[in-house]
Amino acid sequence: MARQQARATLGSSVPRSGRLHKPVFRPFISLFASVGLAFTLPACAQPAPAPQKDADPALWVVRDKDTTIYLFGTIHVLKPGLTWFDEAVKKAFDRSGTLVLEMVEPDQETQQKVVVSKAFDPVGPTLVEKLPAEKRAAFVKALEDNKLPRASFERMQPWFAAISLSVLPVQKLGYDAGNGPEGVLTRAAKAQKKQVMGLETFEGQMSIFDSLSQKAQLQLLSSTVEELPKAGETMDRMVEDWAKGNPDGLAATMNESLKDSPEVSKALLVDRNAKWAEWIAERMRTPGRVFIAVGAGHLAGPQSVQAQLGKYKLKAVRVKY
């Protein structure tokens, strides 16, 4: 499976406390921070204020005579200290009447119901039994190293176990959804009384993973276990590329991450990009200004949303700032 991978974004995990958590992923740890589903880590206790560092993430615009749609790539979880919500990004946001995210989170009760229905397998072999024999020891060791009880994982679907296991290394490094663009933009939108809507639903995002074949899910879990020690290194590189407005750097990491997983690539990247491009094309028929914020990986590489817009004779232009 992938050797290098980011809500960024799905899931709620139940290890230890029994409470819902919102992790990023690995090898989907870094890939999903830039491509993945819109879930992110829960807000943690706030550390001492970090030194401020300017970030200039990439921003694009699609426009015609009466409609303007901005495309902003996010990293779903960030450390404190990056100042990105300013300059051209803030100007574009302030001009827009609608904020569109990958997903608008439902209440915790709704999340819990969906998680229980999709993320657990109450019958049949346990998770360890589903894993290939040569992968079991490494999985159990990863749980032990992170002080996660094996019993909490036994009935998880493999994809959900991968997400749940991905939480700790990133969280320990200080990455937090509270610093992520989605939360910042949502709060700003509410303050300005903007409409906030999602391209997908919570259940729809969960279904993307749930629809993966058992082989792909187990491959995902094994790769996650293998890549846990490199989580910080890869995540830091992704954030650096994002902060520099370097979509080519993000694309390079993603391509490396997904080259051995065409099923996951299609489900998480290609199919979703195509649907979002279709949504944008349809929205261009209605006058107004819209600010779309999705994982930065969707706006990078040959299968990007911008590339898909070409099918509709639409061109996304990079905003220089």
C-alpha cells in the first residue's frame, strides 16, 4: 500500500474513552489531511501561544460574467502559529456569500448512529483474525505501543481501525482541528451570517470507506501500522508545501501514496473530484460569489478538481498574492 500518506479526514473512533474522536489518517494520515474526508482531530487543551508564521496557501478562482467561485485547499488539522486567513484568502472569503465545505458536521448523536451502523462488524471473525497472519503481530504491537486496548478494536471494520490508530501520533505532535481552516472558516461564516453548506454528508463520507473491498481495507490497515513511525515527518512536509502554496509538492506526495492503491485513489480522489467539478459547473449557472474549501490534495495533480472542470469548459485561475 502507500508508503507516504492525510481530514485530513474521516471518522470517529472509539478507543479508550468511548467518546467519538475525529482523526486524520495514515498512510492516510498526511494524505487525508490534504485529500481525505473532512474529519479532523478533536480540539485539545490549548498550548502556550506559538510564534506566528506567515502561510500563503494556494487559491484559485473560476468566474464568468455574473458568478465567481473560489477554490481554497485546506489542511484539515494544523499546529498553532500559522497565519493563513489573511491577504487574498480573507478578501475572497469576505466577498463571498456562501461557504462550501466538504461536509458540515452533524450532531454527535447522529455521528454515533452512523458510526455504529457502518464502522463495526458485530459478527464473524475478529479484526486480528481478518488480518493476514504475517501482519497480526505488528498490528497488536502498534496498539500496545500507543496504549490502546485490543478489545476496543476487535469489532472495528479494518478501515475504521486504521483511522482510529492514526489519531495519536498526529495529536501528540500538536496537530489540532481547532487550528484547521474548516473551523476557522465556519466560525467566520457564522459571524458574517453567510450560508454554510457541504458537498457531502457525514454518512456519505463514511460510506466511501465502507464501500472499499475487504482487501483494500486490510491493506489500508497494514500500511497504516507500517507508516505510523513516519507520521510526523510526512505530515510536516505536507503542511510545509501547503503553507508555501506548492500544489505540485502535495501532488508528488499523494501520487507516491496512492500509486499502489488504485481502488482507494478512485474512491477518495478521482470520483469525488469529478462530482465536485460537476457541482461547480452547475453552480456557475447561478449568479453570486461562493468560497469552496476542500482538502488541498483535491486541488493538486492530474486528477484535480481544476482538471475535471475542463470537461465543462471552465478554467480555474490561480490567484496571485
